[in-house]
Amino acid sequence: MNERKPVTREIRITGLVQGVGFRPFVYRMALEHGVCGYVKNTNSCVLIRASAFPDELDMFTESLRLQAPPVAVIENIQWKDIPGEIFRDFRIASSDDLSEEVTRVSPDIAVCDKCLADMKSQPARIAYPFLNCTHCGPRFTIVKSLPYDRPRTTMNVFSMCSSCRKEYEDITDRRFHAQPVACWDCGPVCSLIVPGKTLTAIQEILETACRIIDGGGVLAVKGMGGFHLACNALDQQSVLRLRNMKMREAKPFAVMFRDLPALREYLEVTPEEEEALTSWRRPIVIMKTRKELAGPVSNGFHTTGAMLPYMPLHYLLFEKLKTPVIVLTSGNLSDEPILTVNEDARRIMGPLTDGVLDYNREIHNRTDDSVVMAVRGKTRIIRRSRGYVPNPIVTRWNTEGIFAAGAELVNCFAVGKGRSAIMSQYIGDLKNAPTYDFYRESVERFCSLFRMKPALAVCDMHPDYLSTGYAQELGVPVTDVQHHHAHMASVMAEHGLAGPCLGICFDGTGYGTDGQIWGGEFLLGDLTGFERKARFRYVPVPGGDAATREPWRMALSYLLDTFGEEVRELPLSWIGEIPSQRLDLIIHAWQGRVNAPMSCSAGRLFDAVSALLGICLYSGFHAEAPMRLENAAGKAEGPTYPWQDGEEIDFRDMVREMVSDLAEGVTVGRIASRFHYTLIRMSVDVTEKILAGTGPLPVLLSGGSFQNRLLLEGVETELERKKIKVYSNLRVPVNDGGIALGQMVIAAARKEAGML
């Protein structure tokens, strides 16, 4: 008989395997399977050297794959037998920094149930707002560099006490190698600054903070990735005060409920929405309203964006709050980035609020709350930030060294490592100077954290985008990508499609290859190029960007395109609300094409119809007019309005019939419903005609207009009914927050094809 001999095996595991309790898990599996050796973090992977009999090593390796911690994501396990030492015990070794490769960085994780229980039972953690373990707590927001170890995080200034150190080093403890581990004796602490004094005792802080909120006040509260502003969501005057403070008249506020039963009282919750709400990511979920909160919270919309607590501090506050729901909105002014620094919050928010509740752990990486919605049983990301970033999108293409600059609005950028696109957190509108500074800072931090030195930059074709200018300043070769080609490619990247595909790209603004403004496109192509098969009819945009703030300009443009000089005689009451001098000025500018660029944008069509129906003449926030139009519709129902299709899709007959409906007293809701159904039917009919000439192809839906539930659900459903394969964005936003992913894979594909 052959004698069984132990061997030593080197195992390399890549994926989201740092900051999620993976090394303690490996340790426990090693003891369970009688394996000796060591495990350690490196900047590129979790590295294991393991000695045992071959069959035991096989079972050990398989257990790593099958029983990994719930937040971990294993991308690859590679192993090989190596000569050398046969180990006699198992240990966690010091981390190594071996190359320019990197492993994944964990997103921030909501506090777990076991830690919440500890907050009531462990003496050193009774009512402690910052307890965590290997399965929960801050990650991305505190990490400065890799490998992920405490000295490389903002916890480096807090020395562990003997009790925390014992837990940290005890393999049987849930806090074994939990890098942010802390307690009252050694960790971060809170302060509450109110007029005339600073409170530091936790019970006094909680009682005072809750009195402020329940009493109608406004409180600034430091969250995981930045400051929030909080008030009682059932108190109308408090919400109105908060609106004035933020200079935010119209946009709905997000709210946080005490728990799921309280949320169910006010909102309708589907199984998919509940799964998102209670996940460790804890995003804001947009759901149908069942029972109204204070009117100014949702401000006329039939949906509410809500989330559940995700920090220990949130739970401590809700234990004492009388209200079951608070507004919890980003702590910033207007469109500036969310505040992260205590001194800035005290200086800016202190004079405006009734108190500032902060803590002394630094936020290194700023993150807003993420936003999702569920449509047709699938969760779709609207804003990708806390809880999702910096998880990469793994692609079929080599993205190494590619920097994707993203777009201008709702910007996110991406850096390429291997075959991964590492998407940034939500940045915002780059036209805002502080936001552009945040963009530049974040690019530098991502390049440093992920050891990525740009060798190729890819940007939008629009020559005036600040992101385009930034890419051109990097001193590396630059390639540009048409905006809607990038939208289309973002869907291809998510679903591993190489093309050819047909992309339906509906949004507000994208610079076209003909120098015009695109946004109502049917594109046929792959990652290296495309052909525009159909588009909406071009109409002037009076005043350019001003039309997005005053949607009545687009209504007037479509009316002029349809009725000509007769527009003044139309039975539309809102026309009389526009000062005649302004009306004359816009009409003359339209006729002379003065400051009136041509656009075929779906977003501008939505603006036009919203204003035409008198729903939204002036927009208080980005995309308010389309959102209120969808809100008025409620559902998409026929019959359709008429349109003329072909390479140019002409809606003048639709506009003519809408005006007739208004004159005959048809309700605004009914007209809005028919409009949505018309766009759905038009999209499907045009798709069928294009595919009749190409044969079966995947159809891709992308662009900000597909944030519209009615449009997205209707087009997806109708295409599937006709046995057409249809794909849309799920893991990155369908809006411009997903543009960088499309840019990156287009650049990678062009490079692979020898085009760059």
C-alpha cells in the first residue's frame, strides 16, 4: 500500500475577501478540517499556505467556496501544490504588500443583529454607537490604503483596549480580526453641539437630540459617509423649515423608519423591495405611498424614498424618538457635496440647525446613501454609493490602466484593473465647483487606493464637459465616446454581451456625431461602433439649458413645430401665464434659431408634454417635469396617440391630438397615461421594423428616461411578449451614473481590436 503523505498547497482567493471576516473564517475552516499553515491578506488576494493530506485539502478548499461569509464574493480560487515546509499549526500572518495588484475593498455594511444585541448586554458596549464585528460596520468610508488593516484606516488613531485586543486575537470571537473593533474604553465617541454648550454623555446626547426632532427642530447628524439633516417626517412645519434651509423647494426627501412594521404602515412594500430594504447594503428604496407623511416630504408624488437604520446610532435614536419616521437627507446646501468634516458641519450647519451630532472618527471616503427601485421583480440602482461602492463590475474585457471620466450630471467615474471596472461613488453635477473638487479628489484617491496609473483616458464627446477636460489634462492618450453609445455599452458590460445589439437610448442630453443634441435614439452596433437607425424628430430647444429649468419653453417649441403662428390662439390656459414679452422673445428666437440648438431628446419631449398639460411649467430640480408627468399618469393605457415613424419619428400628430383632447376636457391624467402608452408602443414598433432587416438581436434599454417605471416596465414587457431578448441596467444606474462603465468597455474593446 502507498503511504499517505501530507503536502503543502498554496491557495489564492480573489474577490471581495477583505474586510468581511474572511481570514477568521479561513482559520475556523482550517481547524475544522485539520489543516495547518497560515492565511494572510495581500494587496492582490487572500493567500493561504496549507499543509494536510490531499483529500483533506480538497475538502478544505471546497468549504471555502461553499461556506464563505455572507458579504464575501469569491471570484476565483487558484491553488497549486508547492515543495517546502510542512506546517504544524495554523495562524493568521501579517499582511503583505507584494505588487501593484489589488483585491476588492468592502463596501460599508449595516450593523448586524448580533452587534445590536451586544449593545444591550456587553458592559463596555451598552448604548455604544460604534460597535461592529467582522460581519458589519464601516469599510470603504474609513479605508485609506491596502491591504485592509487597522493602521491603513481612519481607526489608526484609536488604540485598542485590552478587552478589544483580546476579542481581536481570539479565533472563537466574532470580532476576531475586525479592523474597526472598538468600545467605550478605546473607540470613537459622540458629541452634540447645541447653542451654548457641548454634550458628551451618551444618554444626554440621545435625549437632547430626540427632544429636538420630536419638538419640531432640525438636527445635523454625522452618518457613515457624511452628514445628514434630520427632522420629524410627520411635522409639516419642520419639513418646510428643512426645505428652506437646503434651498430645495420641490425635490422629495428621503426618510428613515424605525423598523419594517412602521414602514409598512405608510408604504406599500413588495417582496423585492423588502429584500433591498433589509439587506446589508441598506439603500433608500422608492416605494408606493400608502399613508401620507407630512405633505412637503414627497411634495405631491405618489412614491416615497425610504430606508431602515444601518448604524448603531440610528437604533439608539429611535429607541427614544416618539416619531416612527424622520426625514434623513444629505447634509449639504443646494447641490454641493455632502459634508464629512466635523468643523465644516459645525460652521455651516450649526447656525442653521438646532444641534450638530458628530463623532471623532474621520470619514476618508465620502458616500451618499444609495437609491434603488424595484421594477418587474428586479432591483434597479438609481444612485450607486454607500453599500455598493467600491464593488467592481467584472467584464469580459481587459480594462487595465483605463480611466473613464463619466458624464457631467450625476457623475460617476471608473478606473480599470484587470478585467474589472471599479466604479466610483455618486459624485454629482460637475458644473458645481465644490462637486468638481470632490471629483478630482476622488479620482486621485481611487487611483492611489487601487494602484492604478492611467495609461488611457476615455471621455464623453461633449467638448465642454468638465469630465472631458479632466481626462485631457491627465497627459495620457484620450479617446472619446458618443454619449448614447456609452449608455448602450453599459448594458452590454453588465450582461456580458459583445454585440451586435440594438440599443434604445432615451435621455435628456447627449452630444451627437452630427453636432446636435441627441436623446431619442435607436442605435445598432457593438462596442467598437454603431449606426443610428432611427431617432426622434429634431426640434429647437429655446434658451438651451434654460429649457430644462423652464419646461414651458419645450412645450412652446413643440407647439410651434406643430401649429406654427397659430400657437397664440390655442386653448391652453398656461400660455396666458407667460408674460407676453417673454413669449414674443422665445417665439422670435425659435423662428430665427437664436440660442435654440436642435435636439431629438426624449427627455425634452417629456418636458414638453408635462408643460403642455400644465403639470410642470417651471422645474425645481433635475427631471422634475418628467417625474410629475409619470406621477400624473399613474399607469400606461391606450389607445395610442398617432405618430409617424421611419428614420425620423415625428410626434406632431400626437401633439395636435393632445391639444384637441385638452380642449374637449379630457383629464390631464388620461392624456398622460395615453402618452406613456404611445411611447411604449412606438418603441416596440420601431424595434420590430429594425429587427426585420437585421434578424434577431438583443435589445438594450438605457438612458435616464428609463428611470420612468411606466416606460421601462411597458417596453420590457411588450418586447418579451414578442419573444425579443431585452436587457437593461441593474447593477449600475440607467442614468448618466452608468456612463463611465460604458466608456470603459468601449475603450477596452477598441484597444483589443487595434483601433487605439
